[in-house]
Amino acid sequence: MSSKALPDAGAVVKLVTSLIGKQVTQKPGVALKQVPKGGVVGVFRNDAQEIVVLVVADVPLAAAGGAALAMIPATAAQDAARSGVLPPNMAENFREVINVMSGLLTGSGNRAVRLTEFAVGTVPEQAGEVFSAPGGRLDLELDIQGYGKGALSFIVA
């Protein structure tokens, strides 16, 4: 996989399903052109500290994924989705979901990328440039069984 390549949607679903232990389905989603209000962004960098990929999720998906990972009741995730506020425990759990995605983002020649920044409701420094001039993107709607659905975007620098 080239350092500019995007993960396969099926691989994303398989990884998230395996990690959280709930059935996950996907369909094409809306393009997140900025961090949604209260949403999250993970910044992945290569060994040269260059931004390679942003992973962005809205509050409903971050809450669903973070809650499902820690077996927090689905009602708590649904409450967070309705309020638009991601509780710190769900944010930290979803950070781990995004961190595990690094395996899907490793470049050619087995050059690894690492999650170097994770932010809730803001855009980390330098990441804003990627939103304005993406090199490619994969936009999905993931539905986590019993927890809810939301938007997830992979945006290549």
C-alpha cells in the first residue's frame, strides 16, 4: 500500500468489528471537510514527522465506538450523540480505536505511521492544511450494532 493510499472500507469494518466485538456495517458517507462540532480528529505521521493521514469522526460515531469498546451502555452513547458532547471516557476509548487503525495506514515498504495527535472539537496545528487540499479521501458511515451510526473520514495529506 502506498503511503498515499487509503484503506479499504471492508478492512476498516473488519478491524472495528474485531476490536469492539459488535457487528459493524458501512456505506458511503458524507465528506467531512472540517472537524464536526464536538467531533474528533486523529493525526497520523510518518517517521519524518510529516502528516500522512487524518482520521475524522463525528460525535455519534466516536461515542458509539468509544462506548462499545469499553462495554459502556449504548444509552450513554446515544445520549452523547444527541447532546453533541463527547464525554472524556468515550473520547479516550475512541482514541484507542483510531490508534489501532494505524495498521491499515502503513505505507509501502512497511513504513509505519503513528497516531501523534488526537483532538476533540478542534483541529491540531498543521492539520487544517490537509482539510483544504486533500490528496485523497475515504468517507464512510459506520453503524455499530446497538450503539448507533456516524461519519468517519480518512483524509490523505
